[in-house]
Amino acid sequence: MSREFNRDEPTYTTLKISGRPLSTPDEALKLLTLAAGSWSFDIDGECGLGFRLALRPPWPLPERRRSPRRARPATIEPSVEGPSRAYDSEALAFYWYARAMPRAPFVQFLAFYQVLEYHFTRYAHNRGVQEVAALLASPGADLHSLAFHTKVFHAIAQVARSQRTELAQLRATIEATATATGLKQRILSDPALRAHLRANAVTGVASVRVNANSSPASVVEAVAKRVYDLRCMVVHSKEGGGATAQVLLLPQTPQFLAVERDLPLMRYLARAALSASSSPLPPL
């Protein structure tokens, strides 16, 4: 049985996979869980509505009465293809937690952020490796020179320091998964999101100004700074501080609604991280 997300009342249906011999019930459950998670994520990207596996309800579901005069409707074939990628189950759990909370924008925001945070270590490490590799492959690099060895050592130390901060790790993750060009095009393709990011709706949160001439790298920088600023405001709410006090993101305020309007961007970033980190799904 599967249950749809983003519904006030659960809607149940049955998902069956056939054509592959399985030796044990555990193997069958593992394959079903993997395929369902991948398919649900793909359908959510196409249709904005996913599902999760659920135990069959203990109560009998009410049967719909059919008029004897009405012909049985034809079976509707799904418009999406079967799953081909396997997504990390832990990061996917954060994604579905966000999608299951349509009336709690703060919870959604943080859950989408946790999808990104889950991948910080991987992409911060990859960024450091790429920078050092570029130095080693630079024209004129003398691999036998002590001066060059010293330069490489300092470069490694600098990369290690620069990637320690959460903002740097967030920026590396966004750049590696959403890509600078892809992120710029996503914002330009949505006039409402573009206008919202440009407006200064919350004091202390970086705005993102994107046009056709914007540097993709600058878009990544601005988006990472904005996401990090909002994350800190949502997580840290402290009293006091006088004129320099942090803006409190209180529920049901204009600032609260501003965070809600950032959710399409957060969902896009979370999906990009999950997709970039996926692996081929074993044949069904």
C-alpha cells in the first residue's frame, strides 16, 4: 500500500512490481522500498505529489458504489517513466518530512536545509580536491621543486580552513549539485521567485538580484548567503540586544510569509542535491 503526501486525508493505492524473481520476503521488501522511494521522488518532481509505503489499514476501506449504468473508466497509464535512480534514504527522509508539512514553512525550510547539510562533507571535500588538483595540473608546475611543494602545502591548508565554515560548505554543495548555470536559469524562469529574492522582505537577509547578465558564480554566492542567513534566523531566536537585536521570525508575521515564499527555491536545491548524489537503480 502507498499513501500520498500533501493530502488532508490519506489516499491509498497498491504498488506491485513483477518480472524479477526474488528469493526471500526481505529481498522483496528491500526492492519494493527502494523502487517506491525512487519513483515517488521522480513523480513528485513531475507532478508535485509523492507517496510513501504504508501498512494496509486495519479497518476495511469503504467501497465506492458504482452506478450499474455507468461504464467502468478506462485505466489511466502514468505519464512518468519508471524509476532509474536510487536516492540516499537518509537524505530522502528529510525531503519527505518537508513535503509532508505544507502548513509549517519553518519546518519545511529546515528539513530542506538538512537535505543540503547531509551532503556538506562530500562536496566540501570534493571542492578542496578540485582546487588542489587544478594547482598540480597548472602549466609550468615543477613537481620536483621544493618551492612548488611548499605552495601545494599552503594551498591544502588554505582549502582546509576555508571549507570548515558552514557557509562555505553550503556554497560548495549548491555549486556542485544545482550548478551555477542551472541555479541562475531556475531563478530567471520563475518571475515570482525572482521578484521575491530581489525584494528586501526580511532585514538582515541577503537579497538575490539575478538578470541575464549576472555571473553564475555570483548567483551561487548570493543564494548560499541568503539560505544561510534564513537558516540562522529560523534556528536562533533570542531576546535582547537593543537596536542591533536579531529580527525574530515569528509565526504568522510578514517575515513568516517571506520564508514561505523561499520554499520553492529550497525545494529546488534539495532536489538538486539528491539527484546529483544518486546512483543507478538496480534493474527491476
